[in-house]
Amino acid sequence: MSKHIDIIVTSIVIMLFGVSLLSISSNKEGKSVESIDVNIYNGDSLKFVTKQIVLDLLASDSIKKWCALIEEVELDSIEQAVSLLPFVEEVEAYLILDKIITVDIKQTDVIFRLMADNGESYYVDNYHNLTPVVNYFTVDTHVVTCSEAFLLQIKEKKQKNYRKLKNLLNFVQIVKEDTFWNSMIVQININNKNQIELTPRVGVHSVLLCDIDETASYLHYLNKLRAVYKKIADSNTWGRYKKIDTRYKDIVITTKT
């Protein structure tokens, strides 16, 4: 008898569950999405991705079909479409109260702007991605100039060339994280010999620092240059030098104006 009652109770529960599912499904039929909320993180100061850009994308002809009716919402497709936007690191789309599409986006960090002598210009982010400079937004960040040949090398994405881009990114991060160098260096250039050249904020000279592949010695060369700058500052002779060369192990070569 007890077993028979258990079977009946189980059947009723299953029936009620099925009815509730049908009710939920029927409640969604024909209902439109009420709104789309976009939240952008890691973008308080650098809004490369804006809410309007995302909303315009979701309103485009090829995507709006996933955002119109509740029953036809495709969250995975929305995430995939938004992830293709420049500067998007992570994206998550979900429904709130079965009527509001919410899209959470985390931006990548732009480390510097790369400008080649052929006019091409790219932002480089913390994932080594090169994204063409966008017209709707510019950012006050370090500028690295280079030749067209160097740009073509790193765009090939071969291992040895990828290492050059990684090394350059590491060097720029060292500069940005040091209060003195972040203020002092206004431009970084990679010359035709893959050497790092610097343009300082003070003085009329240029600096030939080291080879871009000497990653383990970046701080060593910057410390040599810092020592030279201390002597120049103490004597207030910033306008006396045309070029400072720190490439050699035990010496610094200076050329006067």
C-alpha cells in the first residue's frame, strides 16, 4: 500500500513539474525582450568599448534576431558576436527576470600605441594583440615608432617575431611602472637594427639604449642612463648633449652638441 502511495505521489510531482514547465514556456511565447543592459569593467578611464558600440552591434541586422523575442534569445551567439569587438577580453551574457538581456564585458589593457613609418598605427594590449587605431577614441599612452619592416615582422606571428613584440611590451611596462621613466620618456623607437631608442622629455638629445632582445638587461641599461641623468641634472647641462649611447658594458658614450 505504502509503495503504491509513493508511486502516486511521484506521478503527481512529475505531472506538476511538467505543467509548470509548460506554463513557463507559454509565458515566454511571443514576449519581447524588455531591455538590454551592458556593463563594462576595467574601463573607468579607457573606454575603448562603449555601451553604445555594443548596443549598435546587437541591433545590427545579423544579430538583432537573437535579442528580440525571449524564446529566441541565443546567449552563446550574443557572447560570440561581442567577443569579436576590439579590446574585449571576456564577455558573459545572461537573462534577468526572463526579460532583460545583460551583457558583462571586461576590456583588455592597452599598453602602448605602435606607429610605423608607413602610416599604420595600432594599439597593443596586454595579450599582445594589435588593433588598428579607432577613430572614435584616442588615449594618452606611450608611443612606440618603428619601421614598416619591423611592423610586418611582428604581424607575421612567427615565434621569433612574436618574441620581439613580447620583449617590446615588457620594456614599455617597465617604463610605465617606474615613476621617473614614465614621466621622462616621451617616445620609444625601434630602429632598423632592432635597437631601442628613446626621446626624453628634458634636453635635446636622443638615447640609444640597447638591443630589443636584451630583455634580461633592460633595467641594467636604464640604471646606467639614470646615473648619467643624475650627473647632468646636478650640473644643469641638459642642453649640452646630442646623443647618449648606453649599449656598451662598462661605458656610456655621449656626443655633445
